Amino acid sequence: MNNTNDIDVILEQLFECSLPTESQIKYICFRARQIFIKESNTIFVPAPVTICGDVHGQFWDLKELFEIGGKPGETSYLFLGDFVDRGYYSIETFLLLLTLKVKYPDKMTLIRGNHESRQITQVYGFYDECMKKFGNSSVWRYCTEIFDYLSLSAIVENQIFCVHGGLSPKIDQINQIRLIDRKTEVPHEGAMCDMLWSDPDETTKEWEINPRGAGFNFGKLVVEKFNKINSLKIIARAHQLCQDGFQYSFDKKLVTVWSAPNYFYRCANKASVMIVNNELDHSFKVFEAAPPEKRNVKHRKTTSIYFL
Amino acid sequence: MKNQSNKESVRGTGNSAALCKLSSVQKGYYADPFIQYFVQKKEKVEPIMNRGFYMRVHAMDRLISQFLNANSESSEGVQIIQLGGGKDTTFWRLRLSGENEVVNKLVWYEIDFPRTIQEKLRIISRVPKLQEPIVGWPNKVLKKTSKGAELHSPDYHLICGDLRKTEDLHNSLQEHGVNFEIPTLFISECVLVYVEPNSADKLLGYITETFKLPFFVLYEPTNPLDNFGKQMMKNLSKMGCPLLAIEQYNSIESQIKRFQKLGFNYVDVKNMKLLWDTLGKWEAENVDGQKERKRIIRLEWFDELEEWNMIMSHYFVLYAAKNDQISQEKFIKIFGL
């Protein structure tokens, strides 16, 4: 890849899974920051839009997603975070989405997931991938700095609330989210942490401790109340693996969207995207992992993913 | 290239296990001062592997401990025969812990591929700490055989062998003083699953026919039939270490029947997920299960809950015995989890 800062050239090469140079990554992050800095903690997104869940560095599966969801730039996309970690191509995946944001700022909305964090990326692979592909931590630093600028949530036409994890006992009304200072590493507790870490739980009445160690488990009463107070049709979130690509909870008052098929090359699950039309009706397009012939595999982890 | 078993890849699974165990130890899940000597290149291991290997070692250790306790009255001592032990360090950990007096009456045998045994011997010869408990090291214990160097000390034997060749195995064991009459625990920690089922069954049948008081502990993957299982089969085949026995014995129930058919009259099984879920509810001596579970959860970020449940549901530990002298109830009580 030559060292141009021409967005179209960088985009073309990213679509081939070609690794950008360190200076190109710095430049893209700089351009993206200028856009993110103007976005509020809850981004207003017009319909129609295609909502996507976790992609976790699975570059070739992201390309599958674009094939079934529609060309970026023509189709409006909203990604619910967790772009990095686990998969072998976190850098290429995140940079593709970031460059698409720079190229089509009104057609690509990115919000933060719990993996867009300095701490988590040091455990789950993004940091190691940066060190392996660049020999130093600069790219990791540029990316984790831009993570701090990512918005926390989105709302589609005031009716579909979108967040990576879920709800917080500190937030009853959506406009309370505006008060959060989001330009920080994901905290260990508090509203911002909860939004990125919480999970719905059909067996929970209201709030319970989340076994992940951050955020809460929230139940039916909480969701009914939140949807009513905020006049919502449904909550769309990601964060939890779904075998069938998506999963409704609480009589369809909440839905989980998951966009990483055969997660971590091991879970054999399907993935999906949530298509919201002009009338705010939604449907799901389910897809599977890109077949081997479509994957140009250059890097492979050597440690095992099973107990051998 | 379905089911092409590559010997080197199968041998390599031992290196993977050692690496994951070292990672788990270094993260503070459990103690093992010896595993570091058996890992050449340290690589990053994910939390799910750290926790999974902690549970694996925990289950194996508990069952070994219970075998030793249950047979502490054996006047002529006990034996442990580890099939395909690889880089396992339990021999040293048992001696270090000093928990069980019966360890003084324990003779430990390991049978593995010649190349693995040579590697293990090379490592022992470089590390004084590993040599300490080996009586007679090195001159009295290192023996050259047609298959390669072996180690034969009064209570520790490293034997070059092939688990598919039971006659050779029998000759080796006999030659090196195995007592077929005393309580003997056989361990297969992710080993027999890589062997063709007919060969593996032949070995199991040999054990119950030849040993008077055999016990068996088996830790393996199971259930190749659901999506996760099918993917696991595909991935492992690609890696050259296909699970040859798992299609014939594709469920926990079929494994129980297998062991019963091959002569073990007591067989019990625990799914690893269940073991984790009940970690807070043990009644094991000196172990506060709730406290232990909390300690484990606090060790590191763990964002793989769904995968954890999936992978743990696909592994189990089985313990069996052929013993006419005790009841099924008593077997489960003293030897069960």
C-alpha cells in the first residue's frame, strides 16, 4: 500500500484487506475525530437504516455483511460497537469502518462497544495484533484514542433506541445520556459503563449483578418502563452472541443483533443485520461466514481455541 | 482431507496444553512451579483458556487426590499410569504438596510417543528442580532402549510406547515392575479421543482384564453433533489432530456404556459446565467453594460467557473403577465429584 492520504485510494485498498501504513491510520483517525467530536452522546439517525451488531475483527465476514446489506455509501449503516478483538483482522476491520465514516459521514454511524477500550483490547487481541503487524504500539494508541470519541448510543427516528450493551439504573430518560462526559476510557461503573456492558435477562425482575463483572442484568419491568417513558418502539442492542444471528427479548420490546458469523471461528453461529425501513418496520437478513475461497487468510493465530 | 491424523500435530496438542496451563498459573488461577520449564515459547492465551484449564486441572487433581485417599490403606502402595501425559507435571506437584502420605507409596508411570519422552528427558536433564525427587538420577535411572531413552527410577517411569500396541505396552509395564494386583489409576487427559476407537477399546479391555483393581480418569471433548461440535471437528481436522474416537462415542451416555461394556463396573461422569456451575457448592475438605469461585472470577476480565458455556458443555470428566469390594454408592462417595 503506498502512503497516500487519498481517502478513495485508502478505501479501495482496505476493501482488499490491505493493511494501511501507520501514517495513514493516524490521518484517518484525525479526520474521524473531527466528525465524532460533533456527534452527541445519542446520535439521531434517520430511517431507512441497517443496524449491525458486533463484528470483532472478522474482516471477510464484514465483507459478506456489505454484500447482503448493501453497498456502503448507498445503504445507511449503524454499527453498534465491538469492531475489534477476537478476529484476526481488527485493524483492517476497524479502519475500513472508520474510513467509510470519513467518506460517507451521514451514511455510516459508529457507536462504542465495551471492546473499544484500552483495558479490554490488551486482553482480547487488538493490542497484540497491532504489535504483531506494526512492531510497536502506536497504531493501538491512535485507535484507542479515537475510541474515546465514539458516541454511546443512537436513536432511529426517536423510536428505536440503539446501544451496545443495554440499560443503566442511572438512566431513565434518554436525554439524561447527554450529561455524560464520554471522552474517556470506559469506566468500571456508572452510566457509561452500564450502557456498554449490561445484558437483558428474562429471569431478572429489575436489576441484578452482571456475571461479566461490569454493568447489570436488567429485566422486563425495566425495559417496559424505559420504552414507555421514552416512547420507544423497541431497543436494539448487540453484545451477546446469538446462535441464529438475532434474538428477541421481553415480547419483542428488545432485540439483540449479532453480526459476527462463526464467532471466533469456533461458535458456528449465524449472523444478521437488522433492516429498518422508512415506516420503521424492521426485518432481519441472516448470513453465514464467508466461505474459505473468499477468505484471503494471511495471519493465523497459533494458540489453540480448544482444550487440547 | 477429513480425519487425517498427523502424529506430530497430535503430539503438538501436549505443547498447547502446557502453554495454556502456564498461562493459567501465571495469571494466578492455580499453583504449579514446574510447568514453566516445559514451555519454550510463551504466547498470549485468552481468559477462556486460562479458566478452562484451571477447571481441567482442578478436576483431574481432585480425582487423583480422591483415588489416593480411597486407597491409602493399601499396604503395597498404589500406582498411577498416565497415558500420553506429554508435558504434565503432576508427578512433581504431588511430591511438592506433601498432602497425601500415600504419595510415599505411589509409583508413577508415563507412557508416551518416543519423541515426547525424549523431549521430557532433555528438559529434566537441564533443570535440577525436576531432578530432585527422582531417586538415582541420572546414572541409575536413564536407560537406552530400541525405541529411545527411558527413565526408570523406583517410583517414576517414563516409557516410550504406542497406546495402540497393547502387547508391547504390557511387556514394558511388566518389565518395569508394575504390580497388577494393587490399586492402579489410569489417566487419559485428552488422549484416547485422538486414538482410533477400536484400539482405544482394546486398551481399556486390556486394563480391566489384566489389573485387579483398576481405576480410570478420562477428560475429553464430547458431542460432535451440534453446530459447535461440528465446527470443532472441522477445525481440529484442519489442524491435523482429528478426534478419531468421538464419532463412535459421541455422547456422555455412550461413553458410560463403553466403559461398562469394557469391564468397569462403576462409571460416573460430570460435564465440565456442571462442574463450574457447582463450584460454589462443593463439600470438599478445606475448600470453600464459594470463596474459590469468587476468587477465580476476580482474576481477570472475562467477556466470553456465552462461549464459556458452549465450550465447557462440550467437555466432560469420567471416572470409573472395576472393584468388586465396594458398593456403587460408596464408589461415588469416595471417588466422585
